[in-house]
Amino acid sequence: MILHQLVLILRLDHQEIEYGDEPLRFVKVNVAFGGKYPPELYLMQGNRKKRLTENQLALLDAARFSKVELVIRTYHKDEDSTTLYLQNGYFWIEQDPINAKYADYEEVAVDDEYYEE
């Protein structure tokens, strides 16, 4: 089973690192596609959604989000150890304002006709 890790920035009382003047608290959540119940992850934009495959998971690394909704399940190996797994995730992309302005324009291929010498 291949595990991916997603680092979520949450307000927790234990793990923290310094980020500017404020401590940044985080928790690691595993994303396991090879298990019995793979996660359902969706990239949301406007009124459209696209289900992400394991190969597309890296798209989340470069994206900026306006909203994220997650369902995380826990696995207790023993009383001192808990592992978190992502079960479902909806990720709303924060659209770049310039891209949003020109989103309705038709994209055409550029060839030599467009260039004047």
C-alpha cells in the first residue's frame, strides 16, 4: 500500500513550529489509495468537480484553496498511537483574479500567422 501524506494546518495544542510571530500547529494525515477504502478526493472550481486519482494527488501541492472540507478517520494501533487517514476531501481552488477575468475567452493555438516580422 502506498501512503501519501497531507499536512493540514490546524489549531492543536501539541505539535507546533514557529511561523513568524505565531506558532504554526499541524497534524499529518495519511492518504492511502491502496487500501480497502480509498479516499474520495474532489477538486472543486465554480460549480464543477473533478474526482482526483492517486496520480493526480500532486495537483494539490501547487494549488491555493479558498475552502477545504475533509473527513478524517482515525486508526488506533495502541493506546499511545493514533494514525489519521483521509477518507473524503473537497478542495475549492482559489482562482487567480486575472485568470478569472479571461476565463470565458476561447483559447486558440498560436501559429506563425499571429507574428508579424
